[in-house]
Amino acid sequence: MSKDLYIEVNAHFGIESVENLGANRRNRFINRFCETDNYFYLLRLFNFCLLNFFSYVVLPYTMVK
């Protein structure tokens, strides 16, 4: 499929480009996720995992024996 044919098909049938479809899907997910408390839940979960990783992996290697 040539680029010119792709542009013509998009113009006649209203098909969006792959880049726009991906960006729209990402934006919808972020907007839907941030509208609820899920964003704060995910942030707390990330902080908890980061704290555990630091406590059990990083900290023991930094301590002097």
C-alpha cells in the first residue's frame, strides 16, 4: 500500500492514523484513571514497592560488615 493510497483511504473513510489512535487511547486511559482514586492507590502501591526494594535489596549492600 503506497503512502498516497493510505492518505486517500483515510480521507474517504475517516480512518485515523496509528499514531493518533495510540495517543487517543493513552489519553483516555490516563484521564479515566486520574478521575478516580485509582491514581492515588497506584502511587501508594509504587511507593510501597520502592520502599521494600530499598529496604531489602539496596540497604543490605550499603551496610558495612
